[in-house]
Amino acid sequence: MTENHSSELKATLTLPTQEVYYRLYRFEQAPPRRLLLLHGGGVAGKTTWEGILPHLAHWNEILVPDLRGTGKTRYPDHHEHGFEAEEVVADLAALLDHLDWDRFDLGGYSYGGLIAMLLKAARPTAVGNTYLLEPALLGKMNNEESALSHDLILHAAKRLHHLENREEGLELFLDAVAPNRIRGSKNEQVMWQRLSHRPAGLACAIECVSHAAGRLDRQQLIAAQANVHSFIGERSHPGVYQLCQEIAAGKNDWACHLIQNADHALPFQKPETIAGLMNGSLKESPE
């Protein structure tokens, strides 16, 4: 992918209910440390992280799977079906066991950020540092805003399940997750292209997050996290950064990073900035 990596393994782990596609990058010059990176809804792992990967300096193995509903990971019948967050965590647990990964750092964006938090809670001693890029469930709005956003994103999912309504569904989805985006810009056009790959799979991911939001104990999930660096786009809802600061005030191992000139699409907009902060986190506190 870039001149910096020494090898890239592409493979599929076949499980009873899922064919889990993944890429494993190995970097000869980096220290012996592992990193698992989880993408957001609708955009596969390689596309999400390819701007960040070339700039990461402290990991010699980086695992980038496609999560359920996205990329090349599919049900055995290759049709779209609904799923729950715990099933995605189980897929990852099987993949980690298959690769004999028992110690690693963990990064997650949006939908993948929620899954990362659940994986940390399930395997607390396996995860070192955690890097959360606007993880799902950690938005903060007033009750009215939250209800409107929830209704909007579920309506988007319903439209995305039907091919003829895909454009309307994508517009509603972007309105929910990136209301302050620059409309009509080249960045928005690129977002549309990325999200158009598997619209029904995106709908399933949206519903997965919605179901999780309705039954998970958010405070308990936050309490289960440790050694966290959280990244928030400057143009995202101000309550998201406010919540991050509130969490950091109560946890001395939680750092907040406000990414200037970025919205919810921050890994695509500011990859070098994010990679630099990830590298810096290990320079400051090496294990």
C-alpha cells in the first residue's frame, strides 16, 4: 500500500455465521507492538485507515478487518442480515484467537469505536492503549436533540435497505452524523462514493448501534475503558467534545484531542494529525 510496509496479508476467516475478511500489515522497521484498527459504518477497513497507516511509527503489526455489514466480510449466503454488537465482538475474538493475538493496542472509529469499547470490556488485559475516533454512544445532546437524531438515523436505515431509496438514505445518514459538513464540497462527494458500496450493510450497522444504545449501560462501558485517547472533530456537535472532557475530568488515563477543521469524517480529513497524536501517545508513556 505504501513504501513503508514490508508486507500485507489479505485473508478470510470462515466462521459458522460470518466470513471475516482482514488485512494484516507488517512493518520491518517498527518496534514489536500490535495494533487492531476498526472502521466505522459503511466504509471498509482499508479505505478508513489507509491515510493513517503510512504515518504510524510504533507498531510492527497492524490488523485491519472488515466488520459485519461492510467491505468483504459477509454472511455465508452473501445476503445482508441484521446483527448485534456482541456478535461483531465475537467475530473479532475468533479472529484474534486465530492469529494468536493476546496483547495489542486498539483503535476504533464511530461504529468501530463502539465495538472497540465492547472488546476492551470483554478482554481488559489484552488491550493496551485505546484510540477512539468519535465512537458511537459517546455523543452528548439534550433529550430533544437526541430523540430527533435517533429518529433521523433509523429513518435513514429504513431507506438504505431499499436500493431505490439509497440516495435519500445516505443523505439522511450524513445529516445525522455530520450535520455541519460542507455541503456540495469535494469531501462530501467522496463520502457519498465511499458509503454507496453496501447501503443495506450500512443500514444493518446503523441498527446495530441503535440497538446497543437502547440497552447498554453507557457509564459502565466508559468505566471499563483504560489508557484512552479520544479524537473529536472541531465541526462535530459541541456536546461530543464536552462529554469527552467530562470523562477525562473523572479518569486520569483518558485524553481528549480536538481535531481542527474536521467533522465526523476526521480519519479521512486529518489522517496525518491523528497518526501523529497516536505516535505521540507512546512517546509520552511507553510500556
